[in-house]
Amino acid sequence: EPHKGYLNTGVLAHVQQRIGWIIGLALLGIVSGLIIASYEDTLSQLLLLAIYMPVIAAAGGNTGAQAATLVIRALATGELKKRQWLSVLWKEARVALIIGFVIALVIIGRILSFSDGMSTGGFNLELIACAVAAALFIQITISTTLGGVLPIIARACKLDPAVLVSPLLASIVDISGMWIYFSIVNTFLGIS
């Protein structure tokens, strides 16, 4: 019973409610590792890319979690109804584009300012910076928008958004983030 209250629900009931999702999503995380492994050649050519891999995963996870938390709170307080999902989608998409753009600019500045003497694998540093920024922009836009809508989808499917959304979002963002990152970088740098 979800309305029993957090402290009144026993430890084992909490574990039972959460463990299935956590195990399933942990196993799904292997996909992320397989994506990274399949781009081993790109990484060995360009160590600089490895440094920014955690940035991609973290930025997507953080912006998505922020959006999800705000929407879960709005649903919990009754300020937001499931049928308003389109308004949430429209709002979070706009927030996402602005945050993504700002972070992309920050990362370009970071790469150009602090990458002296790093192996660029013969590629132009500005091009690498733009590739990483583009990947970050796409990742943040998708994960923020998804973070806003996932709680509403969970609620519509009669699942508890508080239990499901954060881990599910983290897994989706992790897998999509690595795929987006390497696809964009390879496209920008013309690595097949």
C-alpha cells in the first residue's frame, strides 16, 4: 500500500518495492559498457574523449533528475495533473534547450582552455570541443525533457514515480548518453 507512509512501511517492504527495478536496471547498465567497448578504437586515438565521458553521463543524469524531482513534487502536491503532460513536455523542452546551450558553451570554454599538451589524435581541438558540446547539448535536452515526462508516465501506469523514475532515468541517460556521445563525436571527426 503506497499510502501507508514512509516511516510506517517496514524495511523489507521498502526493499521488496525497490529491489526488482534496481537489479534489472543494473543488468541493463551492461549495455553502456558494451557501447563504450565498441568505440575502443576512437578512445585509444583520442584520450581527451575519455575525460569527458563522465561529464556527459553526469550532466544528463543531473538535469533529468532535477526535472523529475520537480514534476514528482508537483504531482504529489496536486499542483499538477496527469493530463497536463503536454504542458510539462513543452516547458521542460524549453528549459532543456537553454540549460543545454549554456552547458555546451561552458564545456567548449573548458576544453579550449585546459587541453594544452593533450593528445588530440591529429584532430583540431576546436572541432573536438564542438563535438563534445554538441553531444552534451543533445544529451541534456533529451534527459531533461524525459525527466519531466517520466513521472507522469509512471503515474499513468499506476507505478510509484518516487521509486521508479530516478533509477530508470539514470539507466536510460547512461546508455543513451554513451551512444549519443560516440555517435556525435565520430560524425564530427569523421571516424568510421
